[in-house]
Amino acid sequence: MRDMPGRLLIVDDNKVNRLLMSRSVEQLGHTAAVAENGRIAMEMLRARSYDILLLDIEMPEMDGFEVLEALKVDPKLRDLPVIVTSSVEGLDNIVRCIELGADDYIPKPVNKVLLNARVSASLERKRLYDEQKKLLDRFATVEVAQHLSEGGFTIGGQRLDATILFCDIRDFTSMSEAMTPEATIDLINTFYTLMFDAVSSQGGIVSLMVGDGLMALFGAPRPIENSAQCALAAAQDMLLMTAALNEERVIVGEAELRIGFGIATGEVVAGYTGTDDRATYTCIGKTVNLAARLEAHTKIVDRSVLFDEATFAGLTDQSSCTSMPEVRFKGFSDAMRVFAL
């Protein structure tokens, strides 16, 4: 389709076939690159992006079946549309190509009208897939998107050890009363921008955003080394960035931001909650509840960062930590040891 040109890679060991196929593709309004065997094709695919692969089967060094197998195990290439163009006969060979991930099969000599129809259909499928991926990347973290890509979507959860961080802006309600709606949204977005950077730079993901607060996960959906240390480092990064932001706010006469963090480490149940139509990746369990209680307790004891004993035990440097009086939080039968940064 001339209104939706594509970049195609043609793989064929026969030079005449490559030239004729390239000419046909370009006459259809697309651009074409060529490779004389599967090995060269794989090198080209890893070096730059293509919209469709037109793949011959019988080739030296690396044949079409081997290329399909290599694409299937490569997370970055396995969704590339592949149209097999081959003179190899037999239903078994066609079935094998489809089973290995090929989208379509066109026998040689290739009919130009049929080629146009198959290429157009493949480009449309790829366009829809790319749009879906952009939406997923926008509304899910990289880790969650990759988790979905590799394991698929299933409502439910699994038990794992992780560190949970809750954070919110102090006195936000009273602060926002003196602000316009536009300024309030801008402040929230600034807060989220800084917090997302602090969390992601330490290997965590933001799982939940509610008004002026958020919940971040460290160690889910993918395990990370020393999730407790990473969560505390994220809180420290955020405090430093907030201090720098406050210097600018004071200059223009705006109120300073004050934020508080509650961090807890332990077993959680992590997974997708909701329905098949609308779901989110999150964690539940006592560890999550404890982190929320700790964040709320920062307002009572006037501390920026509070964390539990399990988080304290995971820190590589405990010299900057202070032991606080034990607290019996709502929903917990025993008093908890609490530490402050």
C-alpha cells in the first residue's frame, strides 16, 4: 500500500530472485534490503529494524527454517512478520514454517498481486501490534510489559519476597487549596516525574498512583539483588531531588514540598488483579500494609523515611539509621521495631 510504505528485508540465495523481488517490492511503494543467506539476514535484523521479512527456505550457511527458529527465541525479533517465499513443495514444509512462526507462505514464482495483498495484510497487522505496544509501554512499566510479553496475562498472583515503598506529599490538601487546578496538576506531574526516575533508577517499578502518593515495588515482577537497599536508595534519591526542586520553588515564592516514605520488606502476593477486561499489576499482603502504616507514621514522628526491621537487616550500611520506639500498628498484633533514616 502506497499510503503505508514498509521496510522489507528479502532473504534469498539466488541473485536473480533477490533482484526481481526487490523490484516488485519497490514498485508496490516499499523499500527493500537484501541478504543472500540466513546468517547475513540475522545480522541485518539485529542491526536495524524492518517491518516484514520475505524469507526463502533453501539457503547455504543458515536456511529459512533455522532463521525462523532463531527469530522465535529472540524477544526483540519474534514478533517480526515473516512471509516465506519458497519453491520447496509439500504440505509438511508449509506446516513446519507456520509452526515456527511464519505468518504466511507464497510459492515461487511469486505472483505480484498475491505478494501485494500479503505484504499489505502483514503491514497492517504490524501497525496494530506496534500501536498496542506503544500503549502498553505508556501505561505499564518496562518490567511489567516484559513480564506480560514473556509470560502472558493471567489474573492471579504468586508469593515472593519484595520491598514495598509508599510515598506521599505532606499537607498536600492545604497546599493545593491556594493553587489553581492547572498548577496543582503540574505539581503532581513534577512529583511523579522525579519519583518515577528515583524508583526506576534503583530497579523498582511504580505500581500505584493515588492523588499525591504512590506505591513502588522492588523485587517484583522480577527479583533484584537486595531490594531493601534499592528501595532506601530510591527514597534518598527522591529526597535529594526534592531539596533541589525546593530551591527553585522558594525563589519564585512557592511553598516547599515535604514528602514522607514508608518502606517494608517481606513476603507479598504479586500479580495481576482485576478482570480480564481491566487489570493492574500490584502486590498485597502484610508487608504492603506495614509499608503504608510506616508512611503514615512519618507524620506522627516527623521523620522523612521510616522502615521495618527486615529492611534494616538488608542494608549494607546501617550507620545512618536510627532505632525508633516500637509501634503497635493497626492490623498487627505485635509491636514492631521501626527505624528512621
